[in-house]
Amino acid sequence: MESDMKKDADIGRRLGMLNHLILRSMEKDFQSELMRISAANGYVLFYLHEHREDDVFQKDFEENFGITRSTASKIISLMEAKGLVARASVAGDARLKKITLTEIGEQMRKNMIAAKDKMEKRLTAGFSAEEIQQLAEFLLRMKDNMSV
């Protein structure tokens, strides 16, 4: 009976559909005439801001976002071309490139906060604070399950 419930719930497909809707909405909200920015770029901007006191490298993006080396490299290169991030060599190891947020990137991040808050409110409309906390815990457990 339990396996039938899991099968009928189709959690992966539902999460995939929700993710698609979120990304589409965010990309629509975050586009401007001067610079088109993807949701993935937004995640990187927020990550860099949150870790501004740390040395952040490409490997950190790969691990945090669960993406391949080539995907991380492409995202960082495109963001660097847009002036959102900068790469700098690390003393003692020229192969390592520290990734930092530029002033343009920080301004873009600030502009995105209101749209992000709007999205969170939209996603959680009709949920109690307790339900939101429980959902967050479930999603973290799912992420952990997929990391094994």
C-alpha cells in the first residue's frame, strides 16, 4: 500500500513542474532592457553575497547547486562577460580563481530581492507558518536523499 502511495504521488514530476514554473516566473521578473539575467545567475549572485566573507571558487558552485564542472564554468564565464562577477587568481596557486561579486552584480542582487520576496509569498500563499517550516524540512530531506 505504501509503495502505491509513493508511486501515485509522483513527487519528482510534480517538483520538476513546480521548478519549471518558478524558473519561468523568475526569469520573466528579472529580465531588463539592459541585461538579461537567468534564474541561475540570480542564485549565484545571492550565494556570492551570502559568502562574501569567504573565498568562493567554482567548485563551491558545483557542490552547492549540484551542477557539473562544465555547467558551472559556463555560468561563471557568462556572468563575468555581463560584469556581474569577477575572477581573481589566488596567491600561491595560479590555477585557482576566486569568484567575487562586482558592484553591478551587487546592485542586480538588490533589485532581485523584492521579486524574490514576491515569489516566496506567492509560493506559500494559504500555508500556515508551521506548514511552511515542515515543507522546508521535507525539501531539505529530499535534497539529502538525492545527494547520497
